[in-house]
Amino acid sequence: MSPFALLLAFIAGVFMAIQGSLNTGLGKIIGLLESTFIVQLVGLATVLIPLFLLRLGKGDLSRYQDVPWYLYLGGSIGVVILYSVVASISSLGVATATTAIIVGQVGTAVLIDHFGFFGLEKIPFTWPKVAGLALLALGAKLMLLR
């Protein structure tokens, strides 16, 4: 297991909490759908610069037609995630919403790993992972206490 990959995952978690908070603030001012639109638009502008102006991409966009249709759903799912995060944080607070998000994320990730969905490598759901998921759920329950 790569320590660098774990660090990147940790950084992603940090920025997800920050992003959710920022997006919620934006949503309170301009509205949920409107903030979702603005955030996606800013994200598009942000990726255009390194991809097209700085030419930092290492892939091949000309192969877009070789991609199975369902792999394009990530963009639409991103809109659902963004909207849901903003709506839940504004009602629940950052810690409670993030706790629920993590439980949903890990539970789904275990299924994706176990069955190898979307062409990913199968990683079996083992008893230690059952224990980890149970402890995560217990930790989530404790986080939800006021």
C-alpha cells in the first residue's frame, strides 16, 4: 500500500470537507441549483487551464468514443453529489453530514471492490473489513450524538 496514495486520499478528504463548506455558503447566498452550476462551471474553467493551455494532460481525448457509456455518468453523479453535500451540510452541519457521507461512501466502496464493478479489480469483502465497517458505523453513531 502506497503511503503517498494514502496521503492523497487524506488530502482529498480534507478538501472535500472544505469544499462542502464553501459550496454550502455559496448555496445559501445564490441557491442550491445555482451554486451547483457555478461550482461545476468554475471546476470546468480550472481543468481547462492545465489541460489545454498548459498541455499537462497525459491521456488521449480522441479516444472518447471508445469509452463505455456508463463511464460518462461521473459528471452527472458529480452534480448529484455536489447538490446533496450542500443540502445536507446546510441542514446537518459539516461534521454530521460528512459522517453520513463517509459511511455511505465506504459502504458502497466495499461493494464496488467486492464485485469489481465498472471494470475495477475485485477485492474480496473479508471479516476484518466487516469489523472495520462495523467500527466505522459505531464511530458514525458516536459522531451523531449531540
